[in-house]
Amino acid sequence: MKELAIVLPYIRDDYVKRCIETLYKYTNNFYLIGVDQTVNGYYDKRFHLYLRPFRNLGFAKAANEGIIHAKRWGIPYIGVLNDDTEFMHKDWWQGVKDEFATDPKILCVNPESPRVPLWGYGRDHGEYLDIIKYKENFTDEDWQYLLAGNYEDLDTRYPREAIPDAFPRTKRGVIDGIAMWFPIFRREFFDKVGLFSEHYYPGGGEDYDLNARAYSCAWPIEREECDDNYHYRLVSSMKSWVWHHWGQSKDRASELPKELKMFDEDLRWNNLDYHWPPELNGGKSVDPWGHRDDNGVRRPLKRIKDPLDVIPL
């Protein structure tokens, strides 16, 4: 029995080739499920299962289609991989397992990426800071540098104005909440929390929604008080790293000729207030940690159930 299944929804065949190449270079004992949403089709013989929908399903539904197969196979860990991601080192998977072992509440681990989007530090979308420079082949020394978390030398490698004051020169441990270039879930996550909400299309919003469902103590059973027995953790871990190019897939689909109709614009949807109405949550909109502060008391945010939800049994 293999211990890991990786679901790979992809819409551009240029980045996915490198993604698969580096995956096989640095990974053993896994299944790869391809969900091909490219315009002309792209097949790789190394897929263990290849799905070719008749139209673009969007990220959430494409991911779910692969997850359902992996879950039926009984695979203990299931990852969902962005097609503009590359693997850097043979120890990436051991690092993920080491992070899972630190806390039974952790149901999902996302490796960190050396490319940091600076919009989180008040800069424009599309500005990045690379902790190390991109290479086709990273070294053991690169890997150890990333694991150590001492990045003070950034000030000698970049102009002062290129590094926001808030950017940490030292990093340690994990970040609660994940960006989803490569979330790796324990199989039981989908029984406790559910799959991605298929209402979100073509991508965006489903990540906040899934984070908030995992952290809220009022999903899928409504509760007025926080109960730590129903509070799970999704973390980004410095014990493992992959290179994520950021936005080279979905965000650049607009570069393709309009007549190819990569996405169905009539289906475009991203409305977190619909699922997490402020009127049910003390006037608060959703946040990825699924709670609000009510005069110093933590209250779980409440979410409405949606016909397009895949709700745990």
C-alpha cells in the first residue's frame, strides 16, 4: 500500500511538465492522479489515473474528483498539487510527516515556498522576495539554509527598499492556516471537514472556506461555544519546502486566446459572505481561523450549508 496520493489539476501544459519531472526525481511510493483541464489535452504516462473532463471544472471540483478516488483507495495521505510547483529535495516528504507527528490536531500540512508574495506585507500583487534564488537543481546546502530559518543575509543580497520592514529575517516553526499550492491532508480530514466547496469557480475563495471550516468549532454541527474537540489545524511547515512560482497557472490563463474559452465566465463565483454571513457572525466576515472575538470570548464562526457542498457523513 502506498502512503501518499497526489492529485494534480492542471490547465497549462508548460508548467506541469516540470512539476511532474521534479516530483518523480525526489519522491517515491506514491500515486499520481492527473486531472487534465488544458485546452488541447496533455497526457503523461506516469499518471496512475488520468481524468480528462469535458470542460474546465475549476480548481475545487477538479481537486475533489481526484480526492474521491484516492479516498476510496484507502490512501493515508492525500495531497492536491498546483501545476506551477516544483520539488527541490528528496527530504520534502519526510519533513511533512515529521510535522504531522508534532500534533494530532494537525490534519493538513503545506510545505513552505522560498518565493514569498509581498502583498502580505502591503506591496502590490506580483511582487515577490525569493529567500533563495530559483535553480533547476537545488543543493543540500540550499535545503539546510531553508530549514535553519536564518535569513539575515537577505539585507546583503537585496536593496534595502526591496525588503519590507515587517519581513522576518528569522523564521521558526509553523504558520497556522495554509495557502494551497500543495496541501497534504490526512485521509480522515475529508470525513471530519468535507471536501472543497464546488461553488467556487474557477479558483479563489475555496482555500479560505476550507481553512475556516477546519478551524471553526461549529462545522458541520452548529455550536455556540468553542469546543477544542472539533478544532483542527492546517499548517504551513518549515520542515518541508517546494518551489511555487505563484500565479503562473490560473492567473496567467488570460494570456491564452479568448476564443479558447479557458473558463466559463458565467460560472465565475467567489463570495465568502454567502457561506459565512456576517449577520450570523456578530457582523464579522470570515477569516481563515474560523473564529471571532465576542468581548474577549472566542466564538466559532457559523457557515450555512450549500447544495454544492460535499458534507462529511
